[in-house]
Amino acid sequence: MVMSWDQILSLVGAALLLSAYALQAIAREGAYKKTNLLMNLLGSSALTVTAVVNNQIGFILLEGIWALISVWSLSRVILKERS
């Protein structure tokens, strides 16, 4: 079975989101916060692209907002580190 590029991208995105969730669940408080947020951002962005390609409006909304929240949270962590 040959998978299309959007199927592969969706599998990578889902793997990143699930890995980030697992990392958060097993890690010490805040130990991998930046890594977790970056994985969330990359995974949700990948899934947003596949949702756009496949015209899945609800999925675009879910993953697009997930990506925006990840960007906002990651920027707060980075700015906090710099101060």
C-alpha cells in the first residue's frame, strides 16, 4: 500500500501530538515544557495542512487553534527565559 504525502504528514503530526502528550504525562513538572510545546506546534500545524488539503472544516478549526495556542504558549516560555 502506497500512502499519499498528506497521509504521511497526518501520521507524523499525530505521532508528534501523542508523543507530546505522553511526555507531559510522565515528565517532571515543566521539565520538557519547550520541547512539549514545540512538538504540539509542529504536530498541530502538520494536521492543519492535511485538513486544509482535504477540506475538513472542523479539523481545520481544531488543529488551527491548537497551533495558535502552542505558538502563544511557546512565545511566553521563550520570553520568560530571556527576562
